[in-house]
Amino acid sequence: MKKFCLSCSSLNWKILGVLISALILYSCDTGKKYHSFKPGELWLDDKDIHINAHGGGILYDNGRYYWFGEHKTEGSGGNVANVGVHCYSSKDLYNWKDEGIALSVEPEGSGSPIEKGCVLERPKVIYNAKTGKYVMWFHLELKGMGYSAAQSGVAVSDRVTGPYKFIRAGRPNPGKWASNTSEEMKNMEMPQNSGPYPGSSLPMHPDSLNIHKRDYEGGQMARDMNLFVDDDGKAYHIYASEENSTLHIAQLTDDYTDHNGNYVRCFVGRFMEAPAMFKHEGKYYLMMSGCTGWAPNAARSAVAESIMGEWKELGNPCIDADSALTYHSQSTFILPVQGKPGKFIYMGDRWQPENAIDGRYIWLPIEFEGERFIIPWRDEWTWK
Ligand code: GAL
């Protein structure tokens, strides 16, 4: 018969206690593996997997940040949407919890505009206080059609992390002129060669081609995009239009799921992509890139007193080595840090088109200098 040993049993309890404390300490520690940003390095989520949320944006909701972005897969084929939009959440912006796929692509062959293999880029989510819904917008290119569709997709959810339900895709504002379209442009004869020009290699100044008029009936092209919600609750869709030559800023309807017909054409013929907007001390700021596909180029910036313009260009906000290549990145979002007025974070993508899943994130502080904002390089930094 086994003898009961008091000293052994208390020793066992002690060992168990030590093990439990070590486990608690370990799990706290794994929950907080980062205490700073290290731009360009692998960035692991709570499951120790590199964050997969490219071309992303962030919504702050009920005390947490939610990061939505393109879920990429391995290889060069990983740039198309094989999975959908991935969501992560965080309280401190350094440590991110995998919240799963917020919007899934539809099965191959389903005929859905968001079927597997489409191009679904730069998703952004905003919350509509009137309807209580989370609204996601994204750039959509139909499967097998390259970048010619130039559409915007919308999806909604009752929960921030999803699942989001796809409701519609199309081109913004069919049958509507921008509020700053000249009468001359409306009445201009269409030039002979005003067909669909691929990419940004237009043979003439875009206004001579009058792409705006060409697309009047069917809606304006919309590729790289962002959303911005103003202090008065009005939301705006900002997108590269007119064969990427001209940026549009378009107001959304009160429920944020459609355009309301009020929009402007900005930076005509400047070929801006990757727009990211923020507001500081009553002024609106935009950061954008030029048009060189996945390859980085020099960023641009602009300021305006009113969201619909006039916009004034301020030049490249990057100031340190490799500023001409935006530190090998392209803007995707500018994040206001909650409860810290004047603190903003530049979020950029360092694309890896040959192995899309390995794309890195370049997050850097925004500083203000006179009327412009600047982005210094940091190897490592904290937002506090
Ligand atoms: C970039 C754009 C990306 C993606 C890429 C495709 O210019 O910002 O979102 O569309 O082109 O080449």
C-alpha cells in the first residue's frame, strides 16, 4: 500500500505553483512581445505568424484598434485575392491578435464580383453611428480582367471583426459630373483616341482626352483608395480615377454604403496613387505616391482648408536617406493615435511582389514643420 507522504505532497504543490506562475508569466509575456515599432522587420501576431494585412487601414472601436488589410499568399500569384480581408486587433498598436478573415472571397466559378482570384485591394472600414453598421470599402478588379474594371466594392457587418457581407461593386457616380467640372469639359467633343488607355501611359494630357466625360455614363474609374470620416460624421471616398491621372474625393451617403453624387476632381494630370488623408488643427492633409506599380517612388503631400479643396501640394514629406523612395514603401493609411491629439502614424507597405505574403510594414511618426508634415526615418521607435 502506498504511504501518504505529507512533505512530498506539499513539495508537489510548490512545484505546481511555480509551474503555474511561470505559465502565467509566459502567457503575459507572449501577449506583449513587442514594446516598439521596428519598420520593415517581420511583425508577428499572437500566433507568431507575420501579420497578413497589406494595403491596410485601421479603425479604432470600443477601446481597441482593428487593422484590416489584404490577406496575401505565397509567390507572385499571392497578390490576387485568394482568401479575402484579414483583421487583427490591438490595444497598444505593437501587439496584434489575429481576428481572422473579416471578408471572404466567394468560391471560384461562383460568378461573384469578389470570387477567388479577383483583385481586392486597400480595404478600409468605418463605423456608421446612425445605422450601427461597420462598412468596408475596397478597390475591386474583376477576375481575369487585369486592372481594367477599376471598381469599388462595399461590404457591411454588425460586428467590427465581421463576417462582412458583400453588397455591391461598381464605379462611383455614374451620370454625375464632379462639382468642379468646367462647362467646356462637359461640352467638349470626344477626341478620336479616347478609348481605354491602360495604366498611366496616356498619349496626351488627361483633360485633352477627357476621360472624365468618357466615363460619365458608366461611372468614374476608382483604383487605389481610402476613406475619411470628418468630425461632422460625413464620410468620403478618395480614389485614383481617370486612368490614375486624377484623384477624386467623393462624399458618401449618410449610411456610408454609396456615393451621394457630390465629388471633386483634384490634382488633375498628377498621377497620384495610394491616398491617405488625415486632419490636424482644422486642416486636411493628404499623402500620396506616384504611379510605378509595386515599385516605390517619391511620396507627395498636400494641404487644404476644406476637404473638397482647393488642395495645395507640399512636396515629399520624407526627409531622410531613401526619401526619394519613401523608405521603400507606399502609403496606405495615416493613423491618429487615440487620446493623443497631434500624434499620427504613417502606415506604408513595402511590397514584395515576387512573394506577396512577405510584404513588410513601414510605420513611422508624423511630425509637423510649419505648414507641412514630415516623416523622419526611425530604425525603432514608440508612439508614446
Ligand atoms: C500599386 C498600387 C497597389 C497595387 C499595385 C499593382 O501602384 O498602389 O495597390 O494596385 O499598384 O501593380
